Amino acid sequence: MEDHRDTTQKDQPSGRAARYAYMRSDGTLDIVVGSLLAGLGGYAFQFLGGRSLGVDGFAPIGILLTAHFLAFVIVLLPIEQLVIRRLTLGARGWVVPVRAVALATAAAFAAAFVVGVAGDDYFVFFESRTVFVLFVLATVVVHFFFAVGRGHLAGYRRFRSYGYASAGASMFRLAIALAVAIVAPSVIGFAWAHVLGPLVIVLWRPWKRSRREAGVAGDHAAGGGAAEPDESGLLAGLVLAAAASQALLLAGPLVASRLGATNAEFSVVFATLLIARAPLTLGYNLIARVLPSFTGMAASDERHELRSWARGIAVASVALSVVGALAGAVLGPILVGFAFGSGFAPTPFVAAVAGAGVVLASGALFVGQILVAKGQSLRLGVAWIAALVAGGVMVALPFDDPVAHVVIAFAAAEVVALIALVGAALLKDADEAEVSHGYHVIKRSLDIGGAMTALVLLSPLILVAAVAVKFDSPGPAFFRQRRVGRNGDLFWMVKLRTMTFDQDEAVFRRHIDQLRKAGAPDSEYTIRIDDDPRITDIGGKLRKWSIDEIPNLWNVLTGSMSLVGPRPLVQDEAELIGFDHPRFEAKPGVTGLAQVHGRDSIGLAERTEWDERYVATRTTKLDMKILFATVGAVFMTPGDEG
């Protein structure tokens, strides 16, 4: 909550080009931005197709995209995951097994067969049925090489290149489609755009890695070719999991058609699920970021941490599914109607169910990566079989409305999937003697779930605040600073910048001297620097409402901080207290007992007493009380802008 110390700029990289280096160091920001651009480009491509070709003309493109999505998510994405896992564990040479190539080939012909037996109405826009089938074969083959290439980029931890390649493929496809729409709108033109887009990945030379990348990729390796012994049946489990998880989502339009949907209803289902699966589309790319980390945890035998991630993702998924349902009901019909036309808009109920279902599907997708990282294909497969059965039961039930029928079946399947996957991730492993429980496990689980939920919900606020900081004063929107964590270990804490970038260190040095002199419990000198000349106009507003602290949630996810705990100190302040003080026995927190008893208006001695009391009496119940009290402390008694 409180923090007046945007200090120690000497720890920051020097020079304008280096100012953002710490944010680009692991490529996380690049892969997120690249994934967002890829998603936006994909939606723009389909919106452009819907507007240019109309409801009837867009139907064959919808069939082509559905066949591609099914092949990519059910077969090609698991192959990409397998490549990532093998490279993370230190595999060398050609890491794509023969069975993966055979599976991709079979998927291409299966997709072509499904499209080939579709209704004759879809072929009138092509020269013949054969031409349409060849387009399907071509798109699966090209995307196979695209998936394998991205797998190499992520496996080598080239996350920046992964994000750029994903965005580049989407934008190249959109550029071709835009040219087609301007010159002569046609179904064949849009089909060519979809096939050719992924070829741009060759620009990033995914099969080539530098010495630095080779070293990072082998950090968790158990030796050359270490992945092979752990992946018996893993590819089959991945494919089964992907098929079950995405069958009703990606095959929803086809299922609706078999249930008696008209062409217009088919288009409504396609457009609704297309808009709704935006979080899942982003999630597919973010797998490449989390899977290497989960694989590293599994290789390092960090089972308790993986269990905490499973619980935390489940908590975040349930909370965000409620938000997804509300957003779907209110915004779903508007967004679909705006993007495709009023004829495509679903009812609020259908949009709400679809929104909630896709959020749950996203959570299940990430929990499943824990099982992938551990090579537990049997658990993964059983969990998704349970989900598939649940979806099949829902499809078999009688419904008058095929559109509502499809989305309800999808949402029900994803509920079962999330429950089954979390249960599978929490099961005791065969070679494990004991499963840890208790306060620390619950706390870490709530940290992950709470931080994920808050970051998703507050991301628009973070974006607006970051833009405001950039326009208000020169320098980066975010900055990081060395803070003292548990057991005196140093870590980088991330915040929004609230001070001038090239600030005067003398102000902070005088403050430390005052704190040193004001060590008595009855001292009136506070931990806040009054009338601090370094604080910018926007920075003062951010501090008043503690918005500058929101990026601390990233530190919570990475494990250097907790939602609740003593606020992390800079090293100068920690030395005043002494590193043997009990407050350093706990992880530092985004908020804490001291923050809800005065924020930054109390002295160092009083804050230290509150921190010591928290460490001595901490429980889950106390943590929850502090979190709820924090809301009141921020909104009822906002901090001083100075």
C-alpha cells in the first residue's frame, strides 16, 4: 500500500535504450503483447471476412477456420507443447518424434475428410469440392511447421521472438485479406490469406539458437535427451486432453448444425464462440511462457509450488467466470453485433454462458500444463475424458434451441474439466512420501489465485495509469527497485513510476538520517517524506489511491512477495531495523497489518511493531481480515499525494 521510496535509481539500467531492459529481459512482456496483437489480428481477419462476404459467403470461411482450429488445438498445439517440454528438459537434435509427424498428417486428412463431406452449399464459392479440400490440407501442413517453429522458440526461451512471430503471422494474414477485400472480395482470396500467413515465422529462424539461449534452455536439463524417459503416452494424452477440452468450443458450430441449426443459427454460434474465446486464444500463446517454468519446477521437484499453482488457478478461474458471465451478458450481443452485424448477435443468456465457460476453459488449460510438465498423461487423459462425458451427456439432453444447447454443453464440460484437473494435480505422486498442507500452502494458493484475478480485472487500470505516467514526465512507466525480502534476501520489486526518473538522492538520504534519529516509539516522524519534490503530478494521484503498487501483484505470482505481509523495505531501512528482526521471517506483502493501521502516517518504530505482531499471529483468517480492511484503508482513508 504505502511507499514513498521510488529511490535507488542507481540500480536502474543507464541510458534510454536500457531503461526498459529489465522488462524485456525474459520476454514476458513481448509474448503478452505479441499474443494480444495476434488475437486482435485474428479477430480483425474474421470481422473483415464477415463484413466483406456477408452471412452466406462467410459460412465456407467459417468451415475452413473451424477445421483449422480443431486441427491446430487438438493436434498441432500438443505437438508444440511436446517440443517445448523436450527442449526445456535438454533434448538435442530433431525433437519432433515420428509419431507426431504421422499424427499431424492424419489430422490434415481427417480435417479434409470432414470438410469434404459437408453440405454442397459450402462449395459453390470454390471451383470444386477438391479445391476446398486442398485448402484445408494446405492450412494444416503450413500450421504444423508454424507450431513446431514456435515450440523451438519457446523451448529455447526465446519468448520475445515467440511473441513477434505469433503477431507477425496474424498481421501478415490480415494484410493479405485487406488487400483482397479492397481489390476483389472473394472466399478464395480469404482462404489464401489464411494459408499463407504463418509462413512469416521463417524470418525468426526458430531452429537456430545462440549460445546464451542454449544455456538457458538447458538450465533444467537432466542430461542430453532427458525428456524421453518421462513422456510415455504423453503425446496421446495431450491430444486426448485437447480434443476433449475444445470439442464443444471449436466444433460448436458443427454440433449446432447437426442439431438442426439453420445457416443463420450456425453463424450466430460461430460468431458468439469466436468472440467469447478471446481469453482462450491468448491462453494458447501464454502456454509457451508457463510450460517451461512449470517443467522446470517439476524437474526441480517443487511439487508443493505446483500444487499451489493448481489451487490458485482454480480460485482465479471461479472468480473470473462470474465476471465473464456478467461481461458476456452485457457486452456479448453488442460486440458480436458490431463485429459481424446484427444478424450474428446472440441472446444475453447465450453470451453469458459462453463467457463463463471460456474463462473456466482457460483455467483448465493452464492447470493441465502442470500435468504436462510432470509428464502425467494418464491423469490428464482421465480428467478430460470425464469432461468429454459430461459434455456428451449435455448434448444428448433435449433442448429446443440449438444455440443455447451448444453453449450450455460446453460450459458444463469445462466445469467438470476444471474440477477433475485440479484434483489430478493435487493427487499424491507415486514416489512422494508426504503432501504438505497447512497455512503456508493455503497462503501461496490464495496468493496465486488472488494475484491472477486482480491482474486480469485491474489490467485496464494499469494500462491507463502507465500511459498517464509516460505523458506526465520523461522515463519508463514501470520501474523496479531492490527490496529486502524474506530472510534478508534481495529481490526486484515492480511498481508504476511516481517520481522523476533522474531524481535527487539527497532527499532520500536526509530521510534515512531522520529515521535513524527518530527511532524512539513515541517519535512523530513518519515514514512518509512530506512535500517530496521528486513526486510527479500523476505520481501523487497514483500514490493517493495506491495504484502505483498494483504491479506488485507480479511479484506475488513469481513468489518473491505475498498478498499479505510486512511491506518490503529498501536496504537502508532494513539495516535500521536489523536483519535478525522477526519481520524478515515472512514474505513481504502488497499490504499488511501496519498498512491498515495508519498507512504511511505512522513512524518506523510503530510500523515495525505491527509487522512483528503480524508475524507472531499470522493465520489465514487474519490474512483475509487484512485484505478486506485494505479496501477500506484505500477508499475510506486515501493516502497523502505527497
